[in-house]
Amino acid sequence: MNPVIGQCPICRHTLHVTQLQCRNCDTSINGHFTLGRLYQLSAEQLEFVEIFLRCEGKINRVEQEIGLSYPAVRARLNDVIRALGYEVGEPPSRNVPEEVRRDILSELQAGKLSAEEALQLLRGDSE
């Protein structure tokens, strides 16, 4: 059985469920149903959420499991939070310490951060 997808593979708009069916008694229910917020996430974001939950929300354990730095894990977490339609925590700090800045640039060079993630972190948009 294939997993349910939440976004149209052609235009990326939200898909809606129009039929539910019981595999046991073959009852079908037609209508318009929503999938829920988690189906708004990409496969990569959903995988990150599963890792985050398995690590009990402890960023240092997520860092170890996926081999990324704290800024990279935090950027991915903020990305998931925004994708679910929420705002990210506190107002951003605009002063990024030099050591963190070097870590961000190193992660970018190693391909562990996208250019957009690195830019957000360097601007202080994510902690």
C-alpha cells in the first residue's frame, strides 16, 4: 500500500480526500475530507519530524543522529514550524556570533545547509 500524499505532484497545491473505504466490509464514504497539517510537509520535512520525535525533541540527539550542526538542525526545525503554518519563536537576534557564523558557512560549504537556510541563519532569522 502506498502512503497518502498531501500535495499535488504537478502543481504542488493541497490535495483533498474525497472517498474513504473500509477494507474489511467494503463500506465507502464520499465527501470532502482534510488530511491534516502533517500532510503539508515534504517527505524530507516529515522524515525530520520523525527523527525529532524519536530523539524526544532533544536537538543535541538530532545533531548526532543526522550528522548536522545545531544551526542546521534548528534551521530545519524552523522550516517545519513555518510549513505547518506557525510562526517561529522569539523575534530573531540580529547579532550572530563569529563562531556560529563560521559554523554556518562550514555547513553550507559541506552541503549540509542550503543557501537559503544559511542566509536565514546569518541574518539571524533562525537560532
